Amino acid sequence: MTHPQVPVGSSESDRHRIQLEIHGLDVIGDAERKGSPRTLFWPWFGANVSVLGLSYGAFALGFGISFWQALAAGVLGIVVSFLLCGFIAVAGKRGSAPTMVLSRAAYGVRGNRLPSVISWVLTVGWETVLTALATLATATVFSRLGWGGGTQTKVVALMAVAALTVVGGVMGFDLIMRLQAVITLVTGVLTVVYIALVADRIHWSTVSALPAGSTQQFMGALVFMMTGFGLGWVNAAADYSRYLPRSASSRGVIGWTAFGGALAPLLLLVFGLLLAGSSGSLSQAVAADPIGALTTLLPTWFLVPFAVVAVLGLVGGAVLDIYSSGLALLSAGLRVPRYLAALLDGILMIAGSIYIVFFADTFLGQFMGFLTTLGVPIAAWCGVMLADLALRRRDYDEGDLFRPNGRYGDVPLPPLVLTLGATAAGWGLVTNTAADWLTWQGYLLQPLGLGGKSGTWAPANLGVLVALALAFLGTLLLGRGRVRAQEARASSPPLHEGEHVT
């Protein structure tokens, strides 16, 4: 990892000191911008090297498709979705502010609170899921070792995982960057060992004999892969690139973000598909306990190292989520220091994890419902953000990102109406039969002649792609004049002290 540049007036020892990050929504000053695009590899790889990627093989095959179809859906979904993250990460180095502050250029200063709330719910949901999975995996390992995997074990495991996650999120950028480098090394090595140990469980004759599914089933797997990987990160994609110098290569930002995020999931998915395709019982077990089910293939002596790799990989993702969820909460209007927002999110994360670990009956159905439901409005936001970024020829005006009477406006209606319309259309084209609280979705499938909620197009979940496309194309068509008018104005005066809390 490239060492950050030493700010003017600081000592050489300061470079290695981890301190509590005091930045919240404010713009990062030139003296604190450091590193190069390749440093983005560490947080993105560390957040996505989790062995949960192996379980996505079973998730994909669960759509009733063949190995080759699942592989194509996974590769396409993972690469494209992380490329979207890379494009939005460019906004970070152009504006040096968190993702959901830069989003104000498209939505207005206070109009942006709607997507900020959605972003906050999504990131809190993800950190909750990852923490719960780490807890369940630990309990499963302890049970297999005969050390007890009951309530007491789960409580202790949850406390330990939550502590690691919250401390990382509260401390902020410097600790996260160093923590992710460690997680990358440890989990990378142990994951390779895991693959070597269970490789003999793969039976290509069984995998290759899996029957092909329909186009609709393939589309469903593709959308699930997109929402489960890159689309789950787009709303945080600029939170780490904002520390880069403005002179950093935009292509480098896109490339290193996408490469770091996609590399581990691609490798893990291939092996996960081979494992799940070789054993129907394993695929079914993964639906109930995505991480713990993988331990059934292991010799006893590797169970503790597996617990380490599972927990660290999941914590790596949860730490990035809790950091970004705190920033999203501030952007939604909460006026507290960043570390207190992260701490509040940590409390909510623990409460949600307790529900999943101790009270929820099934995991996969609720997880898929969560991804597709929130994936639709996030896809709509992503479409607006990508188009707005593509239309801009100049860097963001930092001061006006915090002024309701500035060039970006307060509550401009066109982007909000477009986002709500794209979301409504998207929800009308997604379904999830395993989550009974989502039976209201899919209301456009019958009127559009797609067979209704029980028809062949129901599992395709086209709504995510439709919301992304509608929002992107709508912004390109309707937003050009607004962006040109914004960029024609003279630069605004610098921010006064305290003005950034808007």
C-alpha cells in the first residue's frame, strides 16, 4: 500500500499514526489529499473477499439455470456493477466529498435527503446482514468443534464482530485503509487453503449435467448478482476516492475500484458454482446458513482458521458499510459528528443482527427481498448520478454543495420525480415469493403482458435494470440544460466555518 503523503507541518511519525477521523461531510482539503488510484484496490478487495462469495454460487444455481448460465450471469453482473462503482468513484476525486454530498449536485441540497435516507437504510441493512452471518458462522464452527454453538456462543460472537465493525467505522478512513490491507492478506491466503482442501468435492460430471434454464431465469440471476455486489456499493463509491488528489487519473480510479471490487467475487463465484453444482444438499444448506454450510466440507483442524477467514471477510465489508452509512445519515440531515453517526448505526446494526440470529426463520428469502426492494431505488439513484456526472465538464463547486440557494438548488423537482417514477416502475417489475411482506410488488407484470406475478417473467426482476435505464436516460434528456446553467455561473465564495453542516 502506498504511504500517504505527510501533510505540511506534520512530523514523519504522524504518517504512521492512526487517529480518529474528524471529517464528516466537509470537503477534503488539498493538504490532506493523498495516495494514488491503486490504493483504492485495498478497501474494495478487502470488503469483497468474503467467503460469502462462495455461497453466491448456490444462490445463482437456485434460479434453476446451468453452470454456464450461472457463470455468465455472475461474471456479467459482477463486472458491470463494479464498473458502475468505478464511474461514481470519479466524482469523489473531482469533488473530494462523500458520495451522498456529491449527489446534491443532481438532487439539490435538501432534495438529496430522500436518496440519502435510502442509501442509509441500504448500508445499515448490509452491515446488519454481514454481522449476522459472521455470528452464525462462528456458532456453526464452535458447534462442529464440540465447544458449544448455542445462545451463549452467538452472544459472544456477535459482541466481538460488532466491536470490530463499530471501532473501524467510528475511527474512520486511516484505520479502515490499514485494516482492509490486513484483511486482504489474511483472508486471501486462508481462502486459497480452503479451496485446496475442498477441491476434491467437485464433480464436473454432475456440474455439467445441470439443465439450462430460461432467459427469464438467467435474467433473474444476473440482476441478483448485480444487486448483491456492485449495486450494493454504488452509494458509497466516492467515499474513499475523495481523499485522492484532483490530478489522479480518472481511468485509474475507475479501473482500480472495479478491479479491487470484482476480483475476489469472480474467483470465489467460479469455485462456489462448482461446489454447489456438485452437491444439491450443499445448495439447500447454504440457503439457511450461507457461511456455516461451507464448514461441512472441511476437516476439523481447519475449522478455526475458516472461522477467522469468514469473520474477517465479513467484517471487512461491514466496516465499509458502517462508515458510509454514517456519512449517509449526516447527509440526510442529522447534525452530529461523523463518529457519533457511525456509533448510532452500530447500535441499529446490533439490534438487526439480534433479530436475524435469534428470531428469523429463514435467511435467503428475506435477503433476496431486501436486495431487490432497495436495489430498485438505488439503481434509479445510480442512473441519475451517472448521467449527471457524464454531463458535467467542470469539477463540483464545493461551496454550493452546502448552500440551498447556490447553483445546485434546494429541492429541484425533475430529478426527484424522475427517481420516484423510475422506482415505481421498477417495483412493478420485481417479485419475491419467499418474502411475504413483498407480495405487493410486481403490479406491472400483468398490465404489460408479462404473465403476471406467477408468469415466466416474474423471477427475472427486470425492475432493477428498468429503474437504472429510465433514470439514466431521463437525466440525459432533461438535465443537460440545468447542468450547463450551473456550470456557467461564477465560482462561489469559500465556505464559512460551520456552513458545511447543512
